[in-house]
Amino acid sequence: STTGTWDIQNVRIQKVEQAWHLGLPHQYLVSISSPSLLTPVYHREDISEEDLAKRPLGAQEYLQQLTRRFKKNVGERKGEVESAEMEALFKVPKNVSEIQWQYEHIKQFITELNHLIVILQGEVCNETTCPKMKATDMWLYLCASHPKPQ
């Protein structure tokens, strides 16, 4: 039923938000078959500066790795920031242009800002608060998994 699907998706969203607030690594996702459990999906391998040119999204992945490591280290030290860690975040790696590195930082900043916006909105959209999934008053999302979209 639509209600069951909505409930499972809502639980999954809540569990992902809980994992994010608890500071769990991003490789933890909610299992589709058991939305109450956090399941490790894979172990992310570290990317070295030399590997950046070999990977299509190397610069993006490398910056995300540095950002995760920075958040983890700062969290363990209860908010204390070391200048060497900040320098590592902003130092332009080999085989990456300065413009591309700045672009990757802008993309990462917007991603992090999205998390903050979701938290500040406060109201979670669920079946009660949002009975119809609407983008605007003109656009309504329908679920295509039913014989007649609902």
C-alpha cells in the first residue's frame, strides 16, 4: 500500500538523519529490508593524491575524504581545530588545478549547507504533515509503482 511505502521511506529518512547526527560514517545506510537497522554497506578505501588523476571523480572523492576525516578528528577532540588539518583541506593536490579545487570546495560547501537547512527547517514531511507530495501548487508527485499512479 502507499501508506506502508511512505512509512518505510519516512523511517529510512529518520534513521539516516539519526546516523548523521550521531556522526556515523557516511558508508552507513539504512537497510531497505530492515529500516530499523543501520547496515555498513562497504568500506571506503583511502584515496591518495597520486590516485586523483586515475579516477573520474578523484578530486571530489579526495575532498570528501579529507572533510570526513576533519569532522571525525574535530569531533573526537570536542571542537578543537588544528591548523595542519585546515591546511590539508585547502592545499591544492597534485594533478588538480586551483580552479577545479575551488570548484570542488564550493560543491562540498553547498552539500554541507543542505544538511544545515534540513535541520533548521525542523518539520519532517510525513503522511500527516504532507498528505500530498507537492513541489509547488502546480506540481504533484505521483507514485508510479501502482497500476494506476497515486
